[in-house]
Amino acid sequence: RQRAAFAAPAARRDLPGARKADARMKKHAFSTRLWHWINALSVIVLFMSGLNISNAHRYLYWGEYGFDPADAWTAVIRFPGWATIPTGYNLALAREWHFAFAWVFAFGLLFFMLRALMNGHFRRDIALGVKDVAPSHLWQDVKRHLRLNFETPGGGYNLLQKITYSLVLFVLLPLLILTGLTLSPGMNAVLPWLIDLFGGRQSARSIHFICAGGMALFIAVHLVLVVLAGPINEVRSMITGWFRVKGEQS
């Protein structure tokens, strides 16, 4: 539950032109913070081990099969050793790292979603109403972002955050997990319908890579916005749960 922890002193609040004292509010529940940092570690390992796996065959295809580079729809760059796990080319070890942290990532997401349903996080902070997605409302939020104004009344998520988090949580991450399962031969025996769902193993691999690129873009934009919005306040809120809300000019 979001609540202000400290109110501005009354004497300062009554002075003409004075700025109200900053207040603190509880922004992130413990479950959200725990998932955030476990997820951050998992994503780093998944990206770096995935880049090592990509180096084994840098071409992407559509359909069930794909071996000839001439049939590929695109080629991926070869990633340097400092960006991969392990640092040297080792496909077997890279897969072990990737699959191990993929399960951590998947169960962490499941835990977060169940907890967010129980504590009302989805309903309170992420759910979009009809008025939220009105073009005029959306445009106002875009203009606030262009002015580098990221605060919302009460310190909650703004409209663009809600839209982005909804797409990541309910589209991007499930696609990453499902396509990842499709690429596992062991899971094909248990869930053979996944290959048909994505139109073939190579199609699943392409979608997996595209979603990973989308996730990388989301993280890059997220980090830039954290810096612009005030990194100390933002990071502190994700560690302690407490967020500082700036006072208003009276």
C-alpha cells in the first residue's frame, strides 16, 4: 500500500513561495523488490550465455529447419568473449548456464505474478483503465516525458510505465519463456504442441532472439530513465521500498 511516511512541517508549508518538505512513501513491496534483483541477475546470465549460444550458429530462419546461411532471413554479429558466459566458446557449458538460470527466471516470474495478484499490485499499479489509454491522456504523458518530468501524483506509475510494464510482463516475458521451452529437446517430448504453436523450431528460435532484443532495448531505456529521474531515489526505492516524493511549491 502506498502511503506518505512524513508530512511537510506546517510552518514551512505556510510561507508564501516556500516549497513543501519532501515526503516518503512506500512504493515497492518486498516481493517486487526481491523479484527485481533476482530477475536482474538472471537476465544478465541469460543474455551473456545466450550470446555464446548465438556464436555457435549466427543465422536465423523461419520454419522447422535451417542450416544453410543462404536460407537465413538474417545473420547475427559474432559477440566478443568479454560479453559471453563462458568467456571462451563453449556451447555445452553456455547451454547449462542458460537453462539453469532460465528456470530461475521462469519461477521468479511466476512467484512475482502470483504475489502481485494477491497483494493487488497489478490492479493498483499496472492495470489500465479506459480513460488511461485515451489519446489525449497518452499525449499528455508523452509530453511530460519529453520535458523529463517523470513524477505522477502520489508517486505511482505513470501511463507509459503501465503500458510498457504490461507489454513486458504479459507479452514479452511469456514469449521468451515459451519459445525457450520450444528450443529444449527435453520439453518437446512433454509439450510437443509448442513447436506447432510457433510454426517450427527455427521460427521459435527467431522469435526468441527478437524478444531477447526487445528485452535488451527495454532494459537500456529503463536504465536511461532511472538516471534521468534520479538514480539515488530510484535505486533506493528498489532496495528499501521507500520513495521520496518531492514537495510542491506553495
